[in-house]
Amino acid sequence: MELGQRLKGCRAKAEMTQEELAEKLYVSRQTISSWENGKSYPDIHSLLMMSDLFGVSLDTFIKGDIEIMKEKVEQTTIKAFQRESNIFAVLLIACIATPLPLYKWIGIPGIAIWGIMAGAMLYFSFRVGKIKKEQDIYTYKEIVAFTNGEKLDGIEKAREEGKRNYQRVVMLLMGAIAGLAIAVILSRFM
């Protein structure tokens, strides 16, 4: 990161040791070292304090690091999306496969356990949906591109946006069919 080099240069110009700078910023010397070596990045409060301390505008101080920060935020979002999608998928499969066995083996408490799983599944469904909405990804192609850290070009994006309404109808129909199948299976065993 360029910030680490700028920080080291400003600190040397001000004739400060890492220890002295750490005291002024209320952090440890190791934190300053980590910033200067590019192992971590200071929070906004520390950036503002350093900008003021060294008499350098915040823009000048972090110039060049904006793209790196955007990339790190995007990678974090991709990892969160993948993790929460996996949790949702596992819970969905468990909710489909376990209601009958839980009821047969445990009885009414089994239904309560299933209800908790269903609630957790809905929670992660909403979390995944929120990330999809924030990132404007809905179709399979958009999701695959997003998880690979890629962006669709303008024409591909327009094509995928045109497919969204059809995919919503298909998903609604698939959900209705799955619900009907589960209801039929449960009615035969009860």
C-alpha cells in the first residue's frame, strides 16, 4: 500500500519515532509498524488524526489506496455472500429433508426444532437477498460473475436484466411445486 510509504515519509520528515507517533494517535508502536509495512490499514479516525498532525490533506494522504480499499471491500462482500449462501443452502436442504423424521422420532419437540431451522433458513435467505440487492445481482450469470470478482459489460448486463422477470416467475412456480410436493408427502405419512 502506498499509504504505508507516505506515513513512513511523513513520520521521518516530522522527526518522530514510531513510539512517539503511536502515543499521539493512542495506538501501539506495533500498529504503526503494521501500517507502515502495509500489513493493515488505519481506521478513518486515525487517518484524520495523522492528516491533521502532518499537515497533509486526507486526499493527498490516501491517494492511490482508494482502489485497493474498494477491492478489499468487494472481496469481503464476495466472501460473505459465498458463506451465507452456503449456510442458506444447507439449512434449506435440512428443512426439506427433516420435518417428517423429526416428527416421527421426537414428536412435537421435533416440529419445534424444525421451526427453528426454518427460521434460521429464512434469516440467511434475507441476508443473501440483501447482498444480492446491494450488488444488483439476480440472475445466475450475474451471481457467477460476482463470485468470481468480475463485472458484466453493458450489453451482457442489459440481457441479464431482461431475464429477471422470467426468472422470478420460474422461481415462483418451482416454489409452488416444491411446496405442493412436500404437502403431499406429509399428508401421506400423517
